[in-house]
Amino acid sequence: MLDRLGLRSLFFVPMILLITELAVTFWLADRVRRTCDRSRDLGSSRSNRDAAGITIPAAPPAEIHPCSPARARSFLRHAWLANPFAYIGINTLVALMPGIARRLELSTMLAGFWGSLWCFARVATFVGLWLWPGWHYRFRWLLAAYSRPGRRLHHDSARPNLPVLVAAQIVFGSAIGLIYYSSLFYSMDISQTKGEHGGIHESAIGLGTAPARR
């Protein structure tokens, strides 16, 4: 897009994404409104049946959390601690990429393609972690995510050849995805005030982004 349409085309993608997100938001709001209306009607009819002497089945018992509260809080703190460093790593990589692209003699298009593989690896990691819950509350997964981003950044900057760059981007994106998803998952999983913990998760991202912006 930059090669063919010029620098202004840089704004096309966020504009399209924003319009799409607004459309999806209004569509979801309409679905939620209809679901609430149906639930209200269903609750009203259940109340009428109960008043007539019909027995309503009891709600199923709440699931027991698979992890002790102390251990769950430990995972939450580790994930929160990792998140700022993950974003420091992201901003460091973004700053390194122009120099790496020059050393590899990549065109604007190829520099953008090879230099953003970590983003696609992160998306694939999000999907994988969403579909497979086996990583929940397993410390070795979080430890692997802690240790890999720094090494990948070193390979990116110290060994400028394309195969190493591709491998480093994939591993870096996977580790960043695991850190981000862990922070978000543990924030929401063990908290009764999910909005508050979600806000701390986002604050950790800001904490990691601020030093790089300065």
C-alpha cells in the first residue's frame, strides 16, 4: 500500500477497522438488547408458573476453581509483571526494524512483511490459547514466555539474516501473545471485580509503552 498508494494510505487500514468495529458494536448491542428482552419475558413467565405451584429446577452448583486463591494470585502478579516488559520489547523491536531492513536490503514492502510477522504469530497464539485451556495455571508456560522475548530481540539485532529473522519473529510473537493473554485471562478469572482487574492489565501495558515513547 505504501509503495503503490503513498504514505497517506497508512491511515486506510485503521479507518476501515474503526468503521467495521463500530458496525459490529451496534450489531452486538442490538443482539444483547433482544436477548435481555427475551430473558425478561422468560423470567416473567417462570414467576407466573412458580406462583401457580409448579416447581422450578434449581440452578446447577457453581464450579470449584481448579487453583487455590494464593496460587492464582501469584499467577496474576507474574502475568502483570511480565506485561510491561513485553511492551518494552515490542517497542524496542519496532525501533530496531528499520536498521535490520537496511542491513538485509529489504524493500519497503518486504520490510513491512517480514518485520510484522510477530503480529500474526501473536494473533495465532491468541486463537490457540483460546481453544486450548491446558496452559491455565501451568507455571512453565509463563516462564517460557518470560525468557524468550529478550533472546529473540538479541537474535533479531545481532544476526541479520532472513531465516533467523523469520524464526525470531515467530517465537517473539508467540511469547508476547502468551504474556498478554495470561495477563488478561488471570485478571478476569480470579477477580470478582473483573473490570477493575482488566483496568490494571491495561495500565501495565501503558507502563511498558511509556518508557519507549520517551
